Amino acid sequence: MQAARHDLVPISYSGAPGPPELDDEAALLLRMAVEPLDPSEARNYALKKYLIYLLIAGFCLGLPLAVFGAVSLSEWGLPRWVSQAGIWIALAVFFVFFLVMLALIASRGKAYRWLGLRPVARTGAAGEGQEFVAMEGVRLGRPWEYGMLEKEHFWRCRRPLPPFQIAYVGGAFCADPMALAALQSMLAQIPPRRHWRRLRISGGPEGLRTARPAPLAKYSVHDLWLAEKILETLRQ
């Protein structure tokens, strides 16, 4: 049975310096890669995230301003068709921005290939309340699955484990009292960071499973890093 949030006990951070790659997405990807990965590719992968943020900001702020500016052209005594053409040009430009953003998001998906995962061939779509496994592969001798359940993304390793529950709540890792002392000690060495927001991890006879809301799926490599750290601690 899954422990309720209020049953979890906060784990005090020991103050030990964490692995430096946790604060550098490119370095973390290089550390996690199990297939050949050029450092320049890892750096481009990290930079694409900021380009996506820039395009989102430009789309949300620039589109209304551009359309408003184009509409205002008619107030300058210009023909109405000039204003209408300006609106269509603004919409076309920002549509291209949107397509570029989608292309950048799709290209960042190559990270799963470097992590040793491959798409799962499926027919049809998962029904409501059903898991959809999108990627699977073997890393360091462990079978991994990456997928979605409704509005959450998850990692799963089907290795039997002693039961435990972990969650990152209020800026600290929390664990249920049944979690092994070695696991709690390991979590005390992990610095509190925004990377872990709303992360939940559970273990049991069916294996280890992480869960995170879809908007925070950008930290999926961090989730895998911590999940493997847990398995190493439990000698699995």
C-alpha cells in the first residue's frame, strides 16, 4: 500500500557537496550515456532547452504585440489591406516559431537513444487509466521502461525490492519509516534542488517506479540518475 504524504518523514540534508553533474545537464547526460555521445552533442542538447524557453516566451509575448501593432497600422492612414497583410505575416512568422519549437523538442528526444532506450512498437492507444510504455532498454544489466500514465511520466525497473516510498516535498526528500537505513543515508547526501520537484519513487516486489507530472518531464534524466542510485544502494 502506498504511504500517504503525511506518513513520510523528512530526511535532513547532510550538507555534503553533491555530484557536480546534477547542476549541468550536458555533464549529466554524458555521465548517464551508455552509447557513444560526443560532448558537443550533449552541450547542444542542453542549449536546445533554453532555445525552447526563448521561443515560448517570444510566442506568448511577441504574438499579441505583433498583431496589435499590425492592427494599429490602419490608424496611421494606411489602407486596410496593409493591416490585414501585417496580421497574416505576424501569424505566419509565429507559426514557423511554433514548428521550430516542436522540432527542438523532438530532437531532444534523442537523449533516450544515448541512454540505451528504444521506442516500443505498439498498435492503438492506451485507454484511460492505463500505462503507455514509450521506451524500453537495458542499462547496466537492468531492464528499464519509460512511459506515461495519464498526466504523469514514469521510469520503471522490474527488480524486486523491499517496500519503500520516497517523495520530494517542501524542498526536502521524505521517506516512509519502513525505508532501509542505507537508503535514507543515501538520500541525505543528495542536495535539495529544483530538479526533484514533485518527484515520487516507490519500491516493492514489482520493482522500482518513479513518477512525476508531465510538465516536469524535462527532468527525466535526473529521475533516472536517482533511481539508479537507489538501486546501487540496495545492491540491485
